[in-house]
Amino acid sequence: MIDGPYFVLTVLGVLGCGLVAGVFYGFSTFVLKALAELPAAQGVAAMKSINVVVLRPPFMIAFIGSALLCAVLAVVTFVLLPDEGTVELLLGSALYLFGCFGVTVAANVPRNETLAKLDPGSPEAAAYWPTYVREWMVWNHVRTAAAAVASILYVIGLA
């Protein structure tokens, strides 16, 4: 069984991955869906505001902190190679780092950057908005699932 500081790191990994999964789940289930029902100019303006506010410490500490924690857990697990939980902890770390953090950087952020350049009331914004919502939502589902499964794998690794 995992114990000591390694146990604490793993529990923090469970909490961090689970918290981020919950935030993304909220976006998948109601936030972006509600924004998509607004007129394009209002949806674009609201999402642009969200994309600025999300960069503040309350979310970024959880999001980037969890990525750092997953990286540390992966290294510690690889070095210690515990008798139990090694596969689950390494898979959980990989899922969060690549499926959540990596997908955010490679898929969601570029769409946010494109949206940021558009005037909410412009025809270009109105034309891009449905594509943005559809594509952003698909990638948000991926990162939500990756963070949630990472959290579950960390719990299994503790057992």
C-alpha cells in the first residue's frame, strides 16, 4: 500500500484531477450549451469574457498545479516502482498530462485565441461561433473524461 508523502501526493492528485474534471464537466453539460443558445454576438462576448477570467489564479492553480502534481507522481512512481498501483498511477498521470492538459493546449486554447480576435458583433464572429461551439465542446469532452479517469485511476492505485 502507498503511504507517507507518496500517499499525500496521490490523494492530492485525486482531488486535483477530480476538481478539474468537474469544472470541465460543468462546461460540457450546461455552460457552453447555454451560451450556444444565445444570439451569436452575446455568446461570443460571454465566452471571450470567460476565457479571460479563467486565466486567473483560482482555476489556473488547480489546472496547472494538477499537471505539475501528475508529472511529479509519474516520476516518483517510475523511480519507486511500488508493488501495487504502478500501472494505475502512471496511466492516470499520462491521461491528465496528455488527455487533459495537452488537449487544452493543442485544441481548446487555439480556438479561444481565434475567438479572442473577433469582434462579437461581426459577421465573422457569427459565422465562426457555431463551429467554435461544436469543436470546442468535442475537445472539452475529451479533457473532461481524461481528468475524470485520471482521478479514478489514482483512487484505484491507492487501493
